[in-house]
Amino acid sequence: MIQDFSSLYKLSLAIGTSLNLQENIQHFLSSFIKKAAGERAAIWLNTSLNSTATTSHYSTFESPLFEHKKSFNQNLSTLYQLVSQNGYAILEHKDPLLESLFTQKVNNPAYKHIVYPLGARGLIILDIIASKKHKGLKTSFVLSIQDVINKFALSIEACLVYEQSTKETLRNEEKYRSIIENMELGLLEVTPEGKIIKAYPKFCKLTGYTEEELFGKIAADIFLGKAGIKKMAKERAARKKGETGVYEIQLKKKNGKKIWVMISGAPYYDENNHVAGSVGIHLDITERKMAEQKIRESQEKLQLILNTSLDAIFTIDETGKIIDWNPNAEKIFGYSSTEVIGRVLNNLIVPNAKAIKSKKEIALFMKMEQPPPLNQRIELTAIRKTGEEFPIELTMSPIKIQNQYFFSAFCRDITIRKKSEQALINAKKAAEQARNVERQFLAHMSHEIRTPMNAVIGMTYLLQRSQPTAEQKDYIQALKFSADSLMGIISDILDLSKIEAGEIELEYRPFSLHSLLESLYRSYQFRLQEKNISIKINIDKNIKHQVIGDKTRMGQILSNLLSNASKFTSEGSIGITALLEKSEGDTCWIKFQVSDTGIGISKENLGIIFSSFKQATVNTHREFGGTGLGLSIVKQLVELQNGTIKVKSELGKGTVFEVLLPFKYSELLNTDIKKSKSTNGQTIDSFKELTILIAEDNLINQKLITSIFTQWGIDFDLANNGLEAVEYARTKQYDMIFMDLNMPIMNGYEATVKIKKDPLNLNFHTPIVTLTAAALHEERKRMFEAGVYDFITKPFSPQQLQRTIISCLDQSVPFEKTQLAPPPVDPIQEEELYDLSHLNTFSQGNPQFVIDMVQLFLKQNPQNISILNQALDRGDWDKAQDLAHQLKSTLGTLGMSKQQKIAKQIEHNMSNKIYHAEKNKPLMQRLKTTCAQVYPLLKQQFSLEAK
């Protein structure tokens, strides 16, 4: 037991000598047990602020050590509440609340347990043996102990606060250390003189050095050049003054590579508030600096472009005010940039009318957010500062920057270009005039030369048959040779002139390539026999019999090459070969070779033989004649048809010309056309076995064809439109079909397509011949591809019908080439009112046929003219075109060429959408008047009245 106050005082002095909780408790228990009459003591602490179970601290008299014992469990919580209510508690030995707390059991009944609270942190339990002198524990003793315990409780509280503060400090240090080490910023700590104290990991990674390599070194000496050292000295002086700063500088890494960094520097202080050093946070901004450099370079380039551009370049805002104006804009318009910046563009350089339009366009754009005529290259008139108007080419485009629109304009002075264009137009007109003069001259000379040459050739023919003497025969032969040569030269010159003027129009139509080659072979076979030269022909069996191409130009090409071979070959042979080079879809490429064993051509002359008026040598003309135009014409005709021509030759061994040309072909044209009722050499007598379908809506044309077919004994059916023709073709098989193109309900093209695209149609293989008054090139090509075999252009003669029928029944018989009718644009000439010779030809000597046709004309023509006039009045242009087409055919049949040309002009106007009344009304009046002049004449001639 504590005997006196001094002992208690000494005990209290021992309390709180250490802020370490374990040391404090250990010291207190050791001192307390020694001073007091206690046997044992135990301290139970709840160190958690939220009163959860924690570790207890236990010490015994025998072993006054601090050790872990048990948790501050529910039993001790109950005991704590009991003690805290009274300030302390005295419990008897073997109290159930404490029985399990001590491992060392004491059976002495004199033991008492005094329990005190340690504030809110726990309990202290003292085991006291009651003195024999004192039957129980005195209250003064208990209270004196309590005062010491209270002070001890305060020291425990201080220890716990200190322990918690220390832990918090350590946690914060760890947190900030982790942040510094993991962020992408390099930290460097230096003395006021710049000596490195600490280099953090990210800084080492940034520069490539280790911390050991940097420690104690002057940072500026390692990382900076001369310029950087000066800048760093200024920053270091600012740190010494206690100033912070952010700046950019270039550092040199360990590997020599330079990087840009942004440094945020700040000083730190010692305990005497003196600057002890500074810390710099380094951020790598190399990529940003490179991007800024590129932007600067781009801006410099852009400014250079603006300054050196030959165009005026300026920018305006949404209100039309000028915000940028380049040097060439100053030059073109005469205003300096200081004069125009901030002023409205339209008030300066744009004429009033265009200025209003431009302002509206920009306003419309701002409203719709889509450019109307903006973003387009336009030409307009601008005004210089001097007031001079001049032409410019302007392009204006919208630019959106941060929800605000600007408009950039590129403007070019096109004064010189406009003058050049006008000069070019004038030169073109002059060239066209010169070309017209040349054409007129060639046409005139052709006529003037051909007319007497016709007499020369004719007379030469007669002289050859007048039994001339041997000497005269020589003269006549020389005369004939000269005349033929001169005619050839004239034809070559005219052909070349047409090709160069682009006046040759290719006419694609089906023809037999085999027949063409065989005809050329037979033609030259007789000529070459006189020179004892053989000719050979070889045609690839894979080449189809019928192809679509220009037969006339094909023949001209091969004929010129054969003529050339014949001219330069004195012995040996000439060959014609046709080979199928390739076939793709409906197009085939055929190679033609014309070879000879003649004199050949030297290598140096191969490059000039296709030039106009050029021959292999200067002696060629003198020895062999010719103009040097033949091969030039051949080459241009080949290229006009998208083909190629090559030549291989060797002096003394001969020459080979190769021509590669494309052709179209249609399977419909290469089907086996029926020949069961026809053979070579057809005659009119054999026509009696034929059955032909006629599709024609014009009554006069119906009468013409049916009359001829009746005379020839041909059995026929008549369809008034394309739909009827399709029905006839579906139910009856014909030898031929004549199909008019322009018919009501269904036209001839539609009817042809329906027949030729139906393999089950009885007339799928039947040849169809189209009747038309205006078969244009494009229309012919379309009809051929649909399966049409041939065309007949109205008006036609019985002989044309005969040749066409024979051609269809026997493809080896060549048919006459029809010509395209030129558009009726020439002024109408004065001619006879009518000519019935064409109608008389059709009548075959039957006067009643002519009378019937005239009566039909007198009845229908006034009605048709009236209907045409009504169609024009109500704007039914398609109807008007059809009626004008029919009238044209009818008037042509009666030889009314003057009226026919008027009908052609009306049809031409409708086809080309020339609907103006001032164009067509006078034509209608002339047509009506001129036809009315014919009616009484026809009635008087045939003593008729229109029925």
C-alpha cells in the first residue's frame, strides 16, 4: 500500500515520462506495483475511436511486462459501464466478471479488485490483499489511488494522440511520395547555387541520367547550352529572392538529344526562414513545341502564298466587311490594305447589280447553312479604284471558325484571257471561212474537172471500140491511163479534205465480210493476171459471216492497200488475210493483212509513208506514179474507226500491212436466214412463192407497196401499226417483213424488238427491213442491234424493193447502200409544183393505179394539213411531228418536192423542239398555199373531182 503522500507524488511524477504508449504503461505498472501494496495489476485499453474490440495490455507483479492478452470483450464493456458510473468499483475475489481475466489463479479470499476507468480508453484493475490491520479497504486510499489513475489516464490519452498523429504523418508522407514518383513530371531539387540535391525517378527517366550521376553536380553545366545558362541564371536569382516562376527551356539529354521542357520553379526555406534551395517540376513539351513550329512554318508558307499569289485573295465577314487583303489584291484593284480593311466589299469593287445579288446570296447561305452559288467559279465585271471596269473570275467559299462564318475569295483578272478568247473566236471564224472557201473551191474544181474528164474517159472508151491502128492503140492506152490516174488523184484529194474537216460520217450497218473480201479478190485477180502476179485470200473460219461496220470505208481501206501492193509488185504474189484477233461480248477484233513480194521499204522511210503527199523515195512518183495520199487516207480511216495500222517491210523482199479493226455483231444477224424459197440469182418470177408482211400506216405508201407486190405475184398481209404487225408475226410465218418506223399505237422499233426477242415467235429468224424517211446514224445503229436486216429510205423505187428482197433471200447478193437524208435546214428553192414520174414508175404501165393514187391524195391531203395545223395550235408537238413525217412521205411520192421540203422543215422543228409560232406558222401557210395550187392542176389533168 502507498504509505504517504510523498510516495504518491513520486508515483505521479513517473507518469507521462514517455509518449510511447508501451513504454509509458510498462513504466507506470512497474512503479505502481513497487510503491503500492499490490500483488498484480492489469490495464485493458480500447484503442479504437469507435469502441470496437482491440488488444489488451497486461502486466503482473512477477513479470511487469507489456504483452497482448485478450480483447476488450462484451464482459469488460459491461464492467466499464459499471465503473464509469461511480468512478471506481471494488469487486470481491472470484467475481464472475473478472474470473477469466487472469491466467494465474489466486485462491486467497483476502484479495480485493479495485477497478478504475482510464477515461474513455479502458480500465485498470488492481489486485489488493487487505491488511490484517484493516478489515477492508479505506475510502481515502481508494480516492488517493484514483487521483493518480486520472493523471495516468491523461498520459495514455496523450500517447494515443501522439501515436495517431505519427501514423497520419507517415501515411501522408507515403501518399505524397507515391504521387511524386508516379506522376509524369520530373522533380529536381537544387541548392540556391544550382547544385543538385535530389533527382527524382521521373526526372532521371526524362533526361537519361541516374540519380547517382547527377548528385552534387551543377544542373546548368549538364543540361544547358550558353543561351540556356543565361536564362537559368535569371531564374535562379528569382528563386533566391523567394519568387516562383514558370518558364520554357531546352535541355540536353544524356544521349545528346535535345528536348523542350516547361519548368515550374519554387523556393523552399530552412528553420530560420532562409531560402535553402528550390524545387523544379519539369514537363516534357517537345511534341507541343514541334507542333507549334509546324504551325508557324505553315502560317509562314500561307502568308508567302498570299503575298506572292498572282490572284487577288481577300476575306470578308458575315456582314461583307473586308478583314484580309493580299498584295495582289492591292495591285489588281488599286486599293491598299489600309484603305479597304473594315470596309464593305460590295461598296468598293462590285458593280451595283452584282453587289445586291452577292449580298442576298450570303444572307441566304447564313439562313440555310448551305451554299447556293457559293463555291462556284464565276465570271463577272469588277471595278478598279480608278473606276475602270474589267472582267474577273471569282470563287468565294464559306469558312466556319468557332460558330462564326467568314468568306474567302480568290479573284483573277482575266482581261488578257478574254482578249485571247476573243482573238481565238475571231481566228476560228476566219479558219472556218477559209475552210468553207477551200471546200467550195474543191467542190467547184471537182465539178469542173470531173465534167470534162467524164467526156475524156467516155471518148477514150469509144475510141477503143473504133478499130484503131496499133499506134493509135498505144495513144489511147496512154490517154486512158492518164485519165484514170487524174480521177484517182481528184478522189484522193477530196477524201483527204473530208477526213481533215471531220466531214466523213461512218455508217454502221450489217454486211458480209466474206462477200466483201471475195469481191476484192475477184476484182484484183483480173488486174493482176496481166502482170503475171498471183493473189491469194485466206479468211479465218471463226469470223462470223455477218458483222456490223462501215462496209464502204472497209472496202476503201483494203482496196487502197491492194492497189499499193499491185503498184509496187512486178512479180511474185499478193495476199489478203483476215484473222479473228479476239472477241469480247458483242465486239470482235479482226486483223487484216495485205502482203506483197514487191520492192519493199527501207527502215528510214517507214516513218513517213503515212504522211500526206509523202512517198518512200523521190523517185517513187516518177517511176510508179501516185500522189502519196493513199496510205495517209488509209491510216486516218483506220483511226476514225478506233483501229490501228502497222507495216513491216524489207527492201527487195516485200511489205506486209496489218490493220486491226473492231466490229459489232448480232446473233440475230448470224442465224440461218431461210432460203428454202430462194437461190442465187433471184428473179421477179421467183417472188410469186413469197409471203411478206407489210407494216405501214400511210395509206398512199400502202397503196404503192401493195400494188407492186400484186404485180409481182407476192402474197402479203397488211398491218396498220406495230401492234398488228406483232400479232400477225405471232400467228403466221413470213419470208420477209417490211416495217415502217413511225406508226401509231406501237412504232416499228418496239415491234421489231418484240418479234426478235421472242425465240418462240414464228418470225424470230425472218429478215426485217425498215421503211423510213429519215434514218439517222444513231437510229440505224439502234435498229441494227435490235435485229433489223436493212433499211429502205423513202421515197423508193421498185428497183430498190427488188434488190432488197433479193438481198434478204440471198445474202451473197450485195444490196444498195442507202444514204442518210440531211436535215432540212436549207432554204426552199423554186421547183415544179409536182412530178408524177415516180408514181408512174410504180404503176408499171397501169394508168388506173395512178388515178386511184391521185384521188386518194386529193381526199386525204387537205384533211391531214388541217389536222397538222390544229396540232400546232394546241401544242401537241408529238402529233405534229408524226403528221409532218407522213405528209413528207406522201408529198414525195407525188413528186411535190417543194411541199415535201416544207413538211421536212416542220418535222425538223418539232424534233429539235423549235416550237415558236413565228417559225412554224409561216411554214404551215406556205404548205397550205403550195398544196392548194396543186389540187386544181391534178383535177384538170385527170378530169377528176376529189371523192
